[in-house]
Amino acid sequence: MENRILHFILAGFLLLGLLDLQAAPLSEEVDFSNESIQITGVVKDNSGEPLIGVSIKNEANNTGTVTDLDGNFALSVKKGDVLSFTYIGYLTKKITITNQRTLNVVMGEDAQKLDEVVVIGYGTAKKSDLTGAVESIKADKLTQGNATNAIQMLQGRVPGLYINTHNQDPGSTNTTLLRGVGSLSGNSEPLVVVDGLPLSDMSILNTISPNDIEQIDVLKDASATAIYGSRGANGVIIITTKSGNVGNVTVDYGAKLSIEKVGRTVDMMNSEEYIRFYYDLAHDKDFSYGYPEGYEGNFYPYPLEAIGTVADTDWQKELTKTTPLSQEHNLSVSGGNDVLKYRVSGSYYDGSSIVGPYNYKRFNVDSKLSYRKGKVAFMVNLAYTKENTDKNKNSYQNAIHFAPTCGKFDETGALSKFPVASVSWYENPFLNEWDTENFSEANTTRLGGNISYEFLPGFKIEGRAGFERRFYEEYFYQEKRYTRDKGSIAHSNNMNMNFDLLLTYAKTFGKNNINAMGVINYQNFRNRGNDMSGEGFSSPQIKYYQMNNILEKNNREISSFWNEKALSSYLVRVNYSHDDRYLITANFRMDGATQFAPKNKWGYFPSIAAAWRIDQEEFYHCDFFNNMKLKLGYGLAGNANIPTGRSQALLAYTPVYTGGITENGVTWNGGYFPNPDLKWEGVRTANLGFELGSQYFWMEVNGYYKKSFDLLMDRSKPVETGYSKITLNKGELVNYGVEARIDGYFNFLGNDLRWTPSITVSYNRNEITKFDNDMVWTAEVWGTGKRNALMGYAGCNREGYPVGALFGYQYLGVWQENEREAAAKYGAKPGEPKFLDHATSDGSGKKTANGGDGKIDDADRIYLGSSYPEIMGTFNNTITYKDWSLSFMFDGVFNKKAVNYNRLALIDPTPVEYGNLSREALYRWTPDFTDTNIPSLTSPVDSKLAISTFCIEDASFIRLREVTLSWQHNFASTFFLKKIRVYLTGNNLATFTKYKGLNPDIWGVDNSWNLAPITRSYVMGINLTF
């Protein structure tokens, strides 16, 4: 695998050679004259407007001038001199003097924004000076639409970033991966840093209003992420919130309203189909599952005469017919001068789920004050967020399964029930809304600040502090349904403190620039809480108010927890550049973490990266491509995201029962055997990047190879040890791939019409190269574990395969009547599922279809694909004409599989007990209907529900993620309203996929109907600036 690094390097230099051949001039005039000449000219932009104050420098002798009010200039030069034209916001242009006496210079806008400031962790850098793989997205380029947190705003904007959107409930968190899965047991999500404070949990992102975000920077390769050491293994997302600006007081107000509609449903039987299906089932003498007796001495609740006399309810439509309305309002006041800047903002969000009555409310207040005068500067930021969530949610699973013959209410006005009592597992989908309370409240405070002092020329010392505290409480109560009512209370208090002391040095000498930094860092996490739950309250009115009023103490559970861990770090970074052509960045960080035993507490994480700005070389003469850069980086990062108590034993409370009396006892934690040799997970990453830009487009390509080693894995311990597991450093896996971004900038009709397309593509493969166990199943589909060889688990981790590899049988359809004899060899009959019998493996793990061993068992499972996508891409377009703008974005994932277990469960009545089924079940095999691949009802359960190619489906998709039409107008400075923007946005408007489930954007097994189905949202918004 390491040879791929060499391949990336060779490919980069080959591409560079080809481009140099194109850029080299075919001929060159040589003039040995030293005579000075006077040259005049004019500088204009693409629309023909003169540019005032353009800086013109003769690089031969450092003389220069600037353009006047009409864009004119005059300068004394010699033949062969090179004039450099620079202007803020425009691309630098260089012209070599030959025989010209006048110059007409046209400067293009710097669409690439090479002077744009990028946050790289503990500092900033110009985009042109980057040596690592970093993506920077400004607020105006982030996905606005219906996004409720920062991660959702990045959807489709960053190559290699996969954001799972299966759960679309407001306030929910999105699982996020950057450049693949980095760990087998730990957290593979990137570290998130907000205004210098590394967050303790991804859910904290919900406390930040998208309106308060100025820019988001994503660090990908280890040469960039190693600055965060043990927390940078999976990449780093840096969020910078807005600050005040120099100028008069500015007031911004924004509001948006959105509605949602269900985008996809399951095609279920109607009332007549349901009655006929179960009538046929009741009269099938070969089918028996022990249902209680009902109509006609069997287990059927409705006669055929009931058709047309009972309800015909589409429960999916009934449950989602109320259109949820979400609203968001934000108000900010900002201003300042060269010394003091300020910004204060407040926002309110109120959103509901398509499956009610779930509701999420958030109130934010954010303030930032910055001061800079002379050698002293400081900043302070204070933010507070309150979140209220009505977590009670009607059951979409029940909406799929509950009998369509029932209406929402019965004749008494109560919610309807299934006519045969205590038979169906499934209840009225609206039951939770009537008898359940489940709500939570979270209060989060975030305080940060820094102060710096330049005590010597080039030397600056800076202190930073960050504090985050989150109080969370949740309450639950459900009225008596079968045996007892039940309730619970949960409280938690999380605290995150971070302290940095920085010393920086910056110096320019001649053509050399050096910027060095040393940092001492300390971060502390504390998490404590308690919860109580019980059944059988003395009165329904008591609920969770008094948990001690549970009638039987044995039905009450009380627990508490207290976790604390700390991280101490020392780091050094040096940036060096020569003549803006050769750039080097070197990092070294050492981290000490309390989760590890003393001999392994410290981890060491170096990195180095270099870049070559080819366009700055004297031999480079290609005016079209004004930016060309080659980057190469290598680094080591780590992952210490493991619970406490794995390297050393913990004390725990254990109740001791003696003579019927419960006594307190303190024992060693009987869960994990302490492993003093436990050490950091490590990640080595090599990155080769190439940038190419012009006035019309920007392209960046990065190839990477990432090897994760010493991965943490749990192994079982013998019961006589008193422990059940031990955590070991045993696994290894690799991720390798290529990412590309191409941005275009095209102007028409002067500057009135502009088209800015953007394409991103990423390819990632991962493979477990070392695994201590033969295989570990990861995706359970039956709910209680592996039932037998044909049912149970689908995904596993196994050496030589991707993480979460999906295994199953090859489904060949159903046995036909003319195959009765062949089916009998496998104990099957016509109408039952038919699977491919593979030859016994020769030990290599690979199967062949030649022969077979005469039985279908676990050995016949084969690898059928990965639940993680290999290819992702986006196509973004913005078309602007004067004050109008239209933008749309397609995104897609490819080479991704998912287990649509719901498809299995909805064609067979065995596990659902009177539950409704999909219309696919109507096309089941019968002696009179054989042209089908749906098994007969009499097929054995273990074969009908086997995980195979019947339900492992291609979950690739292309989605029209967002379309926005907006109108924006700037008013004259004398008018009280400075700017207005009105927009309409549609999200998730269309999805193209072969996947038959509710939402292809899932991982592993689709067995979670209680999430809201995929929705289309329509947003109307307005932004005003005063």
C-alpha cells in the first residue's frame, strides 16, 4: 500500500511536466540594449472601467507608480523589464517589456482569492501560502436553506466530507466522516473547534446559530491536523464566528419560514388487499404460526364481507398530513473603529418534525468585543443557548404496520385499537401523542477570550482561555398501557475548559519569511450526572415529579456517573517561505492524556509539508494560468477518544444481597480488565496536492494515503477473571483516495451576468489490513442477535475487507415446480428461496460457484459491498444577473450498499402479527403464480428472512439538494435601509436511486422506522441591513 505514495508523487511531477511544456514560450527576443524608454498605458477591469490606484512595480529596479483617476500611468523602463500590476481584489498581472510604447492592461477579479485569510489552527495564513490540504468556505458560500447547524451548512461544499442526513429532525446531530473511517471502535468524526475552543461533543454545534458563522475551515491531511495532535486523526473543522467591523452601527435582521412535505413513502396494502391477504393466509393449511383463534376457527379477524364496511386508512398519509412550519429570526448589531469593534446578536428557532408532535426550540445570544491599539490586543466572546425539545414522537413504524382497516378513532372517540386484543405488536401510530410525555431542556454557556502583547519587534505573547458548560435534563412519563405506567428523569452537567499560552515570532529578511510559534495547552473535560427510572407510580398525577412515590422499590432504578479526563500539550510550528516560491511548514506536538497508564500517557505527533509556487518562477511565462502550485505533506496524528477505565481499574458500587437484605458494596469495575500497555491510536497520512488557477477557474487535486494503526479493539476475558473484556491495540486499516475541486468564474454582458459553477469529486477506499479477530459483526438486523445461520447479522469487520463490510447469500429467486428434486437436496420445496451454494473455501476466504457442499449455511455468505460510499460528488451552480441570482446543487454518493431489511419484514406476516405488509407480498409465489422472485407464505422463516442480495441493495443516489432564487439590492447611503435580500429555497427536491427503502442515505442496516422519512422543504426568507 505504501507504494501508492510514490505513485501519487510521480503522477504529480508528470502532470507538472506536461503543463510546463505548454507554458514555455516557443521563442524569445533577445535585446542587449540598455536604453530607457517611457511607457504609458491604462489599466481597466473586465467591464472596461478604469481602475484607480493600481500599484505598478518594475521588478528589475523596484521603481514604480500608481494609476490615476482615469486608470492612466507612465513609467520609465528598459526592454526585458517585468512590470507587476497589483490591486486589492484583483489578480496580479505581470508583463514583460519588449517593443511596446503603450500598454492596455485588463485586470481580472481575483476569483481565486489567493490573499484570502484561512484559519489553520492557532493562527491564520493566506490561501496562497497553504502547504496542506485545507478547505475554506465563507459564510456567503455556505449552504443556508434549511440548515440548523454548522455541519449541515457544509453539505456538498467540501470534497471528501460525508454528512449522513438520515435523521432530519430539527436539533438532531449528523454523523460526519472526513476521508473515510479512521477507527474500528473509537469515534471517527472530525474534531470541531469554535473560536479556538475544541468542542467536547458534536451536539454542541446545535448551540451555534448558522447566522453567527463567518467562515468554516476544514483541515484534512496530517500536515495540517497534526497541530491538534491526538485529536486531529479524523480531521479538524474550525468555525469562526462573526465579529464587528469598522464603520457606523450596522443592524442586520433576518427571518425565514419553511414547510416540509414527505418525499417518499412505502407502498403498503390498502384495506381490501389487507383483508384478502389475511383471508388467504387463514385458509392456507400449510401456514401456522400459533396465532390465537379468531374468525372461522383460525386466526383471521375479518370476513370478506367486511370489505367496504371498514375503514381504509393510509396511515403514512394520516401521520404526516399536518405540514410542519419552522421559523427562524435573527437580529444583530455591530460596528466599531480601528481600536474597538463589537457585535451582539440574538436568534430564535422553532421547528417541528414531519412526524409530530416532536418540536425543537432554540434561543441564542452571542456577543463579541475586540480591542487593538499599539502593541496590545484582546478579544472576549460570550454566548448562551437554551434548547427545549419535545422529544415525544409518533411511531412511523406503527404507521407502516398498523391495520388499514382501523380509523384513527373508534365510535367512542378514543384512539382505535386492533380488533383482536393482545395480538398485534403494532399500535395506533398516534398513541404516543396521547399517553406519553418526553421533553428535554439544555442550557449551554460558552465563554472565550484572548489577550496578546508584542513585547519586541516580531515577538508576540498571547494567552487564550475557553470555557463551555452544558446543563441537560430530560423527563419521560408514559401512562399505563399493559401492566404499569412508567417514568424517568435524567440530569447531566458537562464542563469543558481550555487554556493556551502562545509565543509567536515573525520576521522578513530579504526574500525570506519565517513565522514560528510555540504553544502550551491544557484542556479538561468533566461529565457528571444521574438518572432515575421506575414503573408503577402511586398516582398518575405524580409522574416524574416525585420518583420516590413508586409503589414497589424493586421497580425503581437509580444511577449516577462522574467522568473526568485531561489533556496537556506542548507544540511548535514553523512556517518558512523563500521569495513566495518555496514554502515549508513543520509541526511537532506532544500530548499527555489521563486515559492512559503512566508509561503511555504521552504521544508524539510530528508533520512536515512543502509547497512549490511554480507560477512565481522566472521560467514560467503562462499568462492564462496565473497560479500553479505543487504540495507534498506527511504527518502523524492520534486518537485518544476512549473512555476512562480501560488502562486502569475503577471502583464501582455494586449491591450485595444477603439474606434478602440489600447492602452497599464497593468492588473493582467488573467490565473491562485494566490494560497498562494501552496506548494511542495513530494515523500516518501522506498527501500530494496540485493547484492550478486562472482568471476563469480554480482547480485543486489532492491524493492521500492514510494508515491507522494500533487501533483499539475489545477482546473477551474468561469469566473466572471477574472481567468480561479487555481493550487492546491490535488493528490496522488504510484509507486512500483522491479529491478534486474545480470552480469556475465567468462574466458576460460586462459584469451584469455571472456564472460560477463548482464541481467536487472524491474517491475513498478503506481496508482493514490487520485484525486480531476473524470477524466481528457490526450491523444487527434481527434485534436480539444472530438467530441461526440464515438470519441475524449483515455487516462485519474482517481483515482484507472494508470497515462495515456487508456479507450475505446470493439470492437466485425461488425454487420452481420443475426443480422439486433439486430443492429437496437442500430441504426446500417449490416456492421457497433459492440461494447459491458455493464450494467450500480453500482457506483464502474467496468463494467459487463451482460445485457446492449440498447445504446452505454460514460458509456460503459472500462479500456484497460496503455500507460506506466510495465515490461522492457535487455539482453547484450560481447564475447572477444584476440583482437576481439562481443557484442549485446536485450531490450524490456511489458504490454504496445498504441492507433494506424493511423489505424483508414487509413481505412476510410471520414477524409482524396482523401487521400491514407492502404490496410486494401480493406477488408472492403460489402454484398458480410462479413468475416472481417473492417467496411463498409457507417458506420457512429462516430462509424468507435471510440476508442476501434480495435485500442488500445499491444505495447510491443523486439528489437535487438545494435550489435558491434570490433578489438582492443595495440602496444609496442616504437611505436608512442599506441592503435587502429576499429568497426562496427548496431542499431535497428530487432523489434518484435504485434503493427501495425510505431513504438511501443510511449506513449499514435500514431497520429504524422511527426516524422521520426523507422530506422536501420549502423556505422563504428575507435579510435586511440598516
